[in-house]
Amino acid sequence: MSLLLLAAALSQPAAAQPVCTFTLNPTARSVPASPDTVGNLSVTASASSCVRTAVTSHPDWLTISLGTTGTGNGTVGYRVDSNDTPAERTGTISIGNARFTVTQAARVCNFELSALSARVAYQSGRGNFRVTTDCRWTAVSSAPWLRLASTAAVSGNGAVDYVYDENPSTETRTATITIGARVFTVTQTGMPCTFQVTPTAIDVPAGGASGTIQVTSNCTWTAAASQTWISIAAARDTIAYQVAPNPLPQTRTGAITLAGQTVAIRQAAAVDVPLISGIANAASYVRNFAAPGAILVFKGSRLTGATLLFDGIAAPVFASSDELAWAHVPYEAAGKTTVRVVAELDGKRSAEYTLPLTPTAPGLFTQSGTGAGNAVSQNEDLTVNSPANPAARGSSIFLYATGEGVTERREDDLPHPLAPVQLFIGGVAAPVTFSGGVAGGATGLVQIRATVPQAAAPGDFVPVDLRIGGRLAQDGVTVSIR
């Protein structure tokens, strides 16, 4: 998303290219599902003047980390993110007429159970739990007295309903229900103690609820909740319970057990309620730290179309999906040390997210979109800076950042940061000749034009340090100079 925000500022007319052919070595590779895999391609061009551009077919998981553009022979570095899907996937990197194919294995199926065990009385009864997965599965019981309502195969999420027979013995017995590598254990007590609870199942709304369960018994007993979101307090003949609000977009189940009795609790899903689970600088990806005007990326759920409120002030949203949204901190937040952020959708609001604020919180945009590696930068001729296209010492170089803090508009009608801007290339001060907004660019986007110092040592990956208002941007950002 960081690169998309800069598309207008970086777009340049394509230069005419000669008719060229390229040869790659290797031409294909198979990689495991995890961990992340990195590698290099050797590119041989038919002529030294051939301009090569590397393009990935799946930039969401197959990214180019080195040598996106260049001339003649060269090397292209790539990265394959871990595959968190249950299906094999294939992607390509294209360089002119040549193709490099990556085939990545599917991940191993994982199964999550809403509960791992249930303790039930000796009388016959029934229960259930939910299975969360994106794989195909079948439930299998280990004992004839623990029977399944269905033994048919299920694809994806589902529920397991089970029935247990009366225990004719005074001894406790156990059996299991197996789903993949996960095991749900049912423990059934023996006779003769008698217990009665009312109710035996509770439906709770998404917002949570509290109440009591009546217990009739001739034995001593203790109670336990199967999930941390269920809290209980037991008295002589009652159990007081409280169920916390459900922040998840799916129904969840739990249970309260006592002396073999199970009170099943089923809580409705949070419907159309947005959730903010994390906030980071959209350039540096530094979390939980921002400044007025800073472009931020929000992680959560149900964020598509949501309004982001900072202490009640709506911030324009640049883009959003169900799990991600991009917006900038309103400049009205200047002077505050914290701001409360809320996502609002169709009149429903998420829980408040407290975000610390400082006068400036700079972050440099990078070509990888991860906050590290080659900076999003241009040489004096407005071509993209890279190891294959380094900037000359003494020439101008353009970089892009956010988190500049309070701005003022000047005669060019562009916002300029009030805080001083300093840039260091290879540890040497690079005189800043311009720092301000980009015409037609997003609010909070800052262009920095500086002169590459003559004293800087040349290299493909020369470190860049940016300070705005004395605060340093993230480490690990580089440019190429000669």
C-alpha cells in the first residue's frame, strides 16, 4: 500500500527499449510452505544496452527484493513469503521474454477446537464443540458409549455434536473424539452422586451477559469454566457467571462444568462490529507510535468502509479492506500525548484503541513495502534509484516519508513541516533543499530533496538516516550512490 500511495508522484513515461532477449538461471524452483525463502536469479541479456525490468505475478507473496530494473546482465533477488493456505501455489517473475517459476508447497492443515475437553455426569446426555479449520476432516470416537451425531466428512469450520450413554459403573471413564491431530476428551463420572443444574445451556448475545445457574445436589461440588472469557463465582447452590463481549466475527462456545454436569455456553458472533487490533506507521511499520499528519496502517477486521475517529475527529481513509485500512492522523491532534482511535461502521463502534503521540514520528517509505531495504527514491533525472541505477555524488536525490508533524502552507501552496528536517547518507550530512508535500499526493506524504554528499562512500546499499524535529526514522533503509 505504501507504494500505491506514491504512484502519482513516481509515474514516468516509459523509455523506448531495443528488441532484446533474456536468459534466466535458474528458470524454476520449488520451495516449502515455510519459512520464508529468498533467492537470486542470474540474468543474461542479448545486449549490454538491453533494459530489463523484473515483474512479479503475485506481489502479495512473491516479491522482488533486488534488481527490479537495470541494463544488460545482472542479478534479481526475490523473496517467497510463507504459505499459510492449504493449497499449493505458483507464481512467476518475468523479465522480458524470460520467465522464472516458483512452486510453493501447501501448508500442513491445522485444527482448532473451541474446547479440548468436557466433564459430564454419569447420566446420558449430549454436548458439542466447534472445529475451526480450512481443511476437510472427519470426527472419530474412541468408545461405543460416546457416539457422534454425524460421521460424515466436513469441509472447513463446523460443529461436532456428540451423545454419551449413561455410565453404569461407579468408576469414572473417559473417551476421545479425534479430529486430525487434535483430541477432544470426554470424562464421565460414575454413580451414585446426583446433581441437577438449571439451565443446562445458555445462549449469550455478542455483547456479553451475566446470570446464575441453579444447582441441586446431595454431594459437594466445584465449578470450572472451560474458557477464559467465562468467569464464575460458585455459592452453595448457585453459580454466578459473566460472559465477556465477543470480539470475533464467529460464534464461540464454552462450558461451565460441576461434578460431571456441563452447562454449555454459546455466544453469538459480533456482527458488523469493527475491530482495531494494531496500528503502525505506513512507511516504517513501527507500531503504536505516531504524530499529527502521519499516514498509518490499521489492522483489524470489518474495516471496509469504516470511518476512523481520532478523539471524535474523522480522518480521511485512503483505502481499506476487511483487515486493513490506511489513514492519516488529523492535524487537530497536535499537542496531545495520546489519542483515542475508534473504527465506526453503520453506527457501530469498535473498542477504543489508545495511540501515543509525539510532535514528530518520521518513517521512510521503502520499495519492499516493509519499512526496510531500498528507499522509495528517485535520482536527479527522476528515474528510480537502485543498485543498477545509483545516484551520483553531488547530484540531487528524492526520498518520501511521513510523520512530519504540524505543517504550514507556503507560496508553492504545498504543506511544509515546521520541524527541521535533516538527512544523512552514509553517515554524512546531505543538505536538504526541499521538504514538503507532493502535488496531488496523499495528505501526510512528504517529499525530501537533498544533495548526495561528495564525502559519502559509494555503494549499492548506503544507509540513510532521516531526522525530523530531532526524531530519527527507522533503521535499515538504504540508497545506491556512485
